[in-house]
Amino acid sequence: MTTVDTRAVVDLLGVLAYAELTAFDRLAEDARMAPTLAGRAALARMAAAEMGHHDRLAQRLTELGADPTEAMSPFVAALDGFHEGTRPRTWLEGLVKAYVGDGLAADFYREIAGFLAEPDRSLILEVLADTGHADFAVREVRAAIAAQRTLAGRLALWGRRLVGEAISQSQAVIAERDGLARLIMGGTGDLTGVVRLQERITAAHTERMKALGLNP
């Protein structure tokens, strides 16, 4: 495992803390588009879990001597830009975004977490763990497609757009902090390692799309 400076850890925790905060906002907003009360309640519970994750990360930042607000601030523009550019228009688009787009980002951050020492590695893996959204999204989207097959093509296009935007967002996040770039290069070893990392993330995305019943 590569030696990681505290600044890079603070940056990673900072971007994740803001990502969890925005996840809370988006899930709470998307819940209001739910066609049923059960669906609304399910997303509301997931939103509450994301807020809990944010609080855990903020607490760890404080333990490291960092101000959580200052740690999150450099990443606000990149993450807000991604979410503004991929605002779902329907309940199903919101589910696909949370499952596919957020899933790809989570895979990326899980890979980086593997380069960290404890307790930060376990904390990040814990807050990135599925809160029940995966099974819920798959069930809802597949049921909707079974009832209306024409939805599949549109949602597949939406999923592919999300991937492109998510990759751009990740690049923007890395560009904000040299420490994160060094962390990735140090953890992967070389450009070949970076390529393998990208291949693993791409493979996981393909499986998610298939699980939804959509063409990657």
C-alpha cells in the first residue's frame, strides 16, 4: 500500500462528504416524483441513510483536524455541475441515475479507498455500501419496462449519457486536487494499472445496465 499524505485523505473524504450531502438532496427531491407512497417512503429512507453517511465523514474530517465545510468546498462546482446537467425528468430517470450514475462514481471511489490505510478505508467502503437502492431501482425499472417496452431504449440512452457525464465529473474532481491524482497513480502503480482500474469500472457499469434490462 502506498504512503498517503493526510491532505489527500482529507480531499477524498471531502468530496465524498459533499457527494453524500447532494445524494440526500436528490433522493429527497426524487421521492416526490414517486408514483406510489411506498416508493416515496423507500427513497426517503435512503435519503436519510445518505445524510447519516455525510455525518460520519464530517466527523472523521474533524478528527483529522480539518473543517468539513472547507474540505467539501473545492468540489461543489464539479458535483453541482454534474447534477444540474443530469437532472432527471421522470421517476424512472431518477432511479437510473442513482443506480447507474452514482454506482459508477461509487466504484471509482471504492477503488481509491483501497489505497488508504485504516480506519479511512473501512469508513469509505461503509458509506459507499448499498443502502437498498440497488434492488429497489432494478425492481422498479424492470417492472416499468415489462409494462411498456418502449421505455427501454430511452432509458438506455439516458444511462449512457450518465456514464459520459460521470466520467467527466470524476476527471473534474481529480483536476481540483493534485493529491488525488498522485494517490491514484501511486495506488495503481503506472498507466497500465490505471487502464485496468478503468476496465473494472466499465465492466461493473455494463453489469448494472444489464441488471436493469437495458443495453449498455
